[in-house]
Amino acid sequence: MPCSADLRQHIEDLALRLVMGGPETAQALADWISAIQAIQKAAEAEKAQAVVAAADSAIQQIRQASSLEDWDGDTPMAGLPEAIARLQQALDAGMQAPVAADQSIAQDPELLADFALESREHLAAIESQVLILERDPANTEALHATFRGFHTIKGLAGFLELWEVQKLAHEVETVLDRARNAELAITPAATDVILLSADSLRRWLAYVELRLHGENSQPPAHDQGLLDRIRGLYTTPEATAPPGLATLATRVEAGGAEENTPQPAAPISPRPETMAVKVDTAKLDFLVDMAGEMVIAESLVRHDRELAAVKSPQLQRKIAQLTRITAELQRTAMSMRLVPIGPLFRRMARLVRDLSRQFSKRVELETSGDEIELDRTIVEELSDPLMHMVRNSLDHGIESPQERQERGKPALAHVYLKAHHQSGQVVVEVADDGRGLNREKIRSKAVERGLVPDDKPLSENETYNLIFLPGFSTAEKVSNVSGRGVGMDVVRRHIEKLRGRIEIRSAVGAGSSFLMKLPLTLAIIDGLVVGVGAERYIVPLFSVREMFRPQAETIWTVQNQAEMALVRGSLLPVLRLYRRFRVAPRSENPLESILIVAEVEGQRFCLLVDELIGKQEVVIKALGETFKDVTGISGGAILGDGRVGLILDLDRLFKEPNSASDF
Amino acid sequence: MPSTMLSANQPMAPAQSDGRAGKYLTFQLAKEEFGIRVLKVREIMGLQEITAVPQTPAHIKGVINLRGKVVPVIDLRLKFGIPAAEYTQRTCIIVTQVQGESSAVLMGIVVDGVSEVLNLTGAEIEDTPEFGEQIAGNYLLGMAKVKGKVKILLDIDKVLSTQELHNLNILAH
């Protein structure tokens, strides 16, 4: 860069002039602008993008300031030193690195990773704020929040020399800035462009992340069309809105907020970012594990026979204290893995918006329980099923506006995403006020596909559950969103993988609701400890429906082979656990044993065990590679007495009953 | 543990015998004395209740709770095809750290009794005699003669990762 010295000289002159005394009259201000413009030109010639951008924003800042009627000489001064400082910074950055975005991506990977992470958070916030703006263009808070998001991304991108990102963010920022100054209205066209820009920025982030992982990837193509559309927003209707006191007020407010920019919009993140520490998830998992161990160790001490023989109130008090602290420690450790479900809900807002346009339906998303917290893994895994159900809702559930009005319903339909706690679990609900599930249609479809015999009487629930069968789809025509028949069975499998359950409620004409009952965490389960001979096994309680001691007329042998149990009018297959696991039972007589009715993927079966020992919350441990070929066991857990108990994998136990091989 | 890696790769090469020198924990199994590198040993514990895992070979006794970790336990007698014996007061579980498929894993081995820790020099360790093809000799590090007695040194990584082990009884005779 041959003339960088010149450029530097110019900027330093400017800085010096500022120190001598800033512009005091409107005329002086115009001089400043032309000086900076000259710098911008020079920088452009040198392809020093950062300087160009910095100069651009400096000019705009001065222009805005000078457009105020009651200018008193101080206002533009406030921003100038900062603008000049930014120019200098940009120059320094430009001196050190080549211009091509592709090369600069190899720079500090840690900073880039942080940038990608932070920007994604900002983009998520931006998206939800824009959706608010779309509904309520006068919402200044949402406008400021959106502006701050883009502003921060712009700043970070500039620092990391991602010029394309910076440029795009800068253009959008300009639009938003005009809007803040009431020079531009937030039209649907504007929100469209802002959302498209956010998408484009996401593609850049994806590219950055791919490169960080050492994968080869092409940077997203330069999207001049998008840039032109953004510029079109603020160039055609030339800034005409009369500046006045109102705009001054907004500016002051905005200026205040801008100074602490890295904060995303306040309503988005209830926890201020400055108070958070980023921790490696492996470390976190280890902490959770150790806290679990501590609980076990504490329980071993507490129940120790020799200790119990010591009758000392003082010791009792100390042990009680230890118990309290251990429980608290575990709760805290567990809570560290928990994240609020709100961001996931907000991701769906965008989907609802896009789909409602696509289907020409008028739909509003309402969420509640955004603050409910779930294990990180669960929230991540929930994204796909949720997306699927929201799609189904918009495609099948919600009627067209005309149809709704014909039925006397408001044209504006609602999709609800709700979360709340219920007896130690979290219930996540996807509901709509559409037409509800059509029992007749579901039934006839299922019969047509041979999924259910024609003459079988089905209860309401049984009918609804048909839609979870693989290969079921009621969509009359296949759309590109839903109706490919891969829907609900995949959803149910996902939910069950998370040790959850899904239920359907529906009322014809009033809407339907899908309830997902999920555990708070995947590290701990509620288990039913059962005994078979000398062995003890843990049955996951979420699959257990009921348990009882069978009567003589309960168990039937079909064709001298398969055993069935008559439970509430239906015949369910019986699996004798001692046979499957080849252990000596206490008794082979079912009348002296216990039947456990379990449900996996909608199918029920009975497990025959010797006795019920109790219910216990257990920390799940993997058994490791030595036992990778063992089916029917999903892991181990330390029981209250310190011994290892094996956790049953009911799904495989039931589906692969004959895999007990030649050992 | 680079020295183990070396000897494990080329157990037959005499030049490597120095790589085998070091401390060994010796234990009894039937009438024989075996040794494994002390570096591989994490813990020696008395017999405790082992939870049997269904559908596993007989030599896999099950799992134990080692301070919150679930650790598999192998009966080394059964693994080597030596007839099972009643567990006694002397029976112990040696918890070893061995190389698993992806990372190091803990594994317990049931032995008749732990003897002592020997410091063996390279000169005291001899290569295993060639027994012909029927012996999968590469899980043996060598033999050591100490005070007139023969100790069979095991490469415990290989022992625990090999599915089929031949009857070791022939070894000593």
C-alpha cells in the first residue's frame, strides 16, 4: 500500500485539528465533512475497506448531528473524537493485513469463534426484534435493539476484517439509523430486507465456522442485489422527515444505549452477558458427574450401619447439614447445564412468519414460559420436532382466512408455544386454534394404508395416536413443507430418545395441541428398582404405565408359545425377564411375581419380575465398550447401597427378544 | 507409557529387552505367577459384590462401583481357560488402566492373590520360548526368573483386548 503514509497523514492532521478545537459553526463542520470525504476517497483508491467504512460512518454522524435545528456546537463534537479514533484504528488494521477476506479468516481462530458465537446470538435477537417491529413498526425499543445488534456485528466484523460482513451490516445499520431518526418508515419491504440480510450474515457465519473447523468452503457470493435493495430503502425517499425535538429525544436515548453496545437487546437476554463465564461443556459434565457421585457417597455414609449405631444428636446434625449441602451442590451443578427454552421458541417465530406468507394464512405466534429451563442437549434436540409440529400446524391445522371467517372465527389464527413445569418434568406444548384433528379422516387413512384393521373400534386417543405410525400422512396433496409422511413418527422417536412422551389433545373446529413431557435433564432418571433372583435392575419410570400382581386369569399362553397378559381388556405380550437374561428367578410362578406394564413407541408390553424394590433417582453411567454388544441394557447406575444396578433398555428388550445368543 | 508401547510392538526382538525392565506387580493364578507392569495398575481391592451383566461370556464377571465409576471386571482364570475356583479371602480385583478402542479405560481383573512388586532388570527378562503357532504369544512380554521361580509377564492391554486366548497351562510345562 504505497500511499498509506499519506492517508495516515491526513487522518492525523484531522486528529490534531480536533485537539486544537472542533468545528464551532455549520461552515466549519462542512469543512470537516469534506476533509473526511477526501480521506475516504484516498482510502477507496487503496482498497482500505475499513477506513472507507469508518469514514463513511463518521460523515454520517456529523451530518446527522448538523441537521439538528437547535445545534449548539456541542452535539457534533461529542461524536467526533470517537469517529476519528475509529478512523485511526481502521487505518492500523488496514496496514497490518491484506484486504482479501479469504486470507484474513486464517487469523486468530479463537476471536473468530467468539465472533461467530456472539453474532449468532445477536442475529437470533435481531430476528425476534424484527418480527416485533413488523407487527408494531412504532416500537422504538425493538428498533433500537435491532440497530444495536447490527452495529455490534459491524464492529466485530470490522475488527476481524470480514469486510463483506461489515459492509452488509453497515448498510442495514444505516437503514435502521434512518428509521430511528424517523426519516424512514419500517415497511414490510424493509423488514423483509432486514431478515434477508440476517440470513445472508448467517451464511457468512456458517462459512467462518466451517473454515474454523478446517473444512474447505467457499465464502458466500457477493450479493450485490441485496445490497442494492438495502440502499434502495434509504436512497429513494430522500431523507425528508423534518428533524425536530422528537428525533432529538430518540437520538439521546439511542446514544446512551449505543455506548454499551455489546449488550444485546435487554429484553432478549434476561441475564446480562458480562456476568457470564464461558465454560467447556466437558468440564461442566464432569462437575455434574462428580456432584452425582457426591450424592451417592453422602447417601452411603448416611445409611452406614455402624454410623447409624452411634446415637449422637451432634453427629445427626452434622450429617443433616452434609445432606443439605450435597443436595444443594447437585442442584446447582445440574442447573448449570440448563438453558431457557425461549430462544428456541423465538427461532420458531421466523418459521411461522415465513410459512404463513407461503400458505397465505394469517398466523400469529404466541409463546409463554420462555424462561423455563431444560438441559442444553434437550433444547437442541427439540428443535427439529418442534419445527415439524409448527409446520404441520400451519399446513394442516390452520385454515385459510376465508375458511376461518366462514366458520365465524377471527381471520388471524394463533400458534402457541408453551412451556411449564409439571411434577418434576417440563411440558412443552405446541398448540393452534385451527380445525383440530379429524378423527374420521385419520381413521380412514390408516385403514387405507393397512395400518389398522377396518373393523377395530378405536378410542379417541388411539385414533390420534395413529398419526405417529410410520408412513402415515393425512395431507391431501404433498407440499414442500409437510405431508411427506415422515413427520410424526420421527417426532415421536425424537421425543422418546429424550426420554419424553408425547400426547395429543384436539377438539374439532377449536384446534389441536401436542404435549411433550420431557425430563429436565438427561443425566438423571427416575428409576423403578426391581429384583429378579439375586439381581436388581432399574426400569425407567417414564415408560412404566402400571404394575400389579397377576391373577390366575391374567396370563394366557397362545399356542403353547407366546405368553400374553390380559390388561384392561387388551392382550399384551409378556416378557419374563429371568428367561431373557438367564438368571435364576425366585419363583417361576407368575402368580408370585409382578407384572410391569411398559409402553415404548406406543406399544405396550408386560415385564415379569420377582419383586418391586423401590423408586430411586439414579445418575446414568455408560457401561463402556466391553458391553457394547449387550442388548436390553442401556447403562448402569450406582444404587443406594453402592452396588451397580443395570438400567433396562425397554425398547430393545422388547423388539429383540431372541437376541440372547449362545453365551 | 512409551516403554510398554515399544515392547508391545516388537516383543520378540532381543534388542528391546531393556524396554521391558521396570516394576511389575506379580499375582497368582492357579499354580502360576504372573506379572503386569505397575504403571498399568490403578488400584488393588478386595473382592466386592459384582453385578452380573446378562448375555456376556463367562469370563466377564460383570461390573463394580469404583468410587462412582462403573468398571467391568474380568475373571482372569476363565479368560485364560483355567478352571474356575472358589473365591477366597485372598482373591482380589486388580483395577488396571488399559487402552480401549478410543481412549484409556479402567478394567478390573480377578486374580487368586497378589504377591509382590518386583523390580526387574532387562537381564532378568527372557523372551518367551516359541511354542509354535498355537500360542498367540504376543500378549506375553516375556518370562522372568526370580529366585528360581518363573514369572510370566503379561501385556495386559493385549490380554484384555484379545477375544480368544489359548490355554496358558501349556506354557509352564
